Amino acid sequence: MTTQAQAQAQAQPHQIQVHTTTHRYETGVTPPRYEGGVALPRYEGGVNTTLYPEGKGPSTSQVLAVIAGLPLGGTLLILAGLTLAGTLTGLAVTTPLFILCSPVLVPATIVIGLAVAGFLTSGACGLTALSSFSWVLNYIRQTQGTVPEQLEAAKQKMADAAGYVGQKTKEVGQKTKEVGQDIQNKAQDTKRTTTTTTI
């Protein structure tokens, strides 16, 4: 069967198809170059066309931002370096003084830290107290119309509770009397039986 397929393939003439299309290389656009799987930037006329695909340069605002940003950033970077150098120099000079004066400075630092902590704690407590007072006042203002009704309901509940407690106290007292009577009767019965048995 394979020989038949080969014979049919040899019998048919080869056909070539030609497609006429314009390729993007013909329009003047250069394709991206790849190196190690990463597209490299394209430059046309000194402009990076991967950042500016239309081939235009940076806008005026971008140019002004770079012109203003470079000197400002450089100045700030120089100031940061000078500040770091000054801090390190000051630390190198004052470290021996701190070591010599540590018996005085450490307790002073502790006292100052405790004083600051005390002030902060008192401020926090004061703010908490003021906020709780304002909450209580707002609550009283909101419930001011219903206070007499609430007081009346509270009085009624207290009276009911007092009556219930009084009733339970009477019942407990009555039961205690009954138990006491039963014990007394049993004690008398025990005395009688012991006296009759001894005679």
C-alpha cells in the first residue's frame, strides 16, 4: 500500500502557490531584534522607537521634567551624602563622651523617658475620660424623655423582687420551723423509748 501511495505522489505534478502581500519590511519599519529571547530596543534617527512607537521624540513636558528633575535630584543626593557624613562624624566624636558620661546620662534618659510616658498616659486617660463623659451626656440627652417611665418600671421591678424575696423568706422560715419541730418530736420520742427500755 505504501508503494501505491508513493506511485500516486510521483504521478501528480508539484504545485507552487505564490501569495502577493506587502511585507512590513517594505514600509520602512524595521523588525525587532531578539537576543536571548528578549527584544532589543530599536533606534531610528537617534530616538528609541520601542519607547516612542510612532517614531516621535519625548514631549515638551517630559523634557522639562527631566531638565528640572536632574539638578533637583542631584542636589538632594549631595545633601543626603553630606548629612550622612556629618552624622557619622558627629557620632564618632560624641561616642567617647557618651561612654564617659554614661553613669549620668543613662539615669537621666530613663527619667526623661518615664516623664514623657507619664505625660502621654495622662493625656490618653484625660481624652478617654472626656470622651466617656460626652458619651454619657449624649446618652442622657437621648433618653431624657423616657427617664420617668424607666424609673417607674425599675421601681415596679424592685417591688416585685422585694415581694418575691419576702415570700421566699417566709416559706424558708416556715420550713425551718417544721424541720425544727420534727427534730424536737423525734428527740422526745427517742428519750421516751430509751427511758421505757431502761425501766
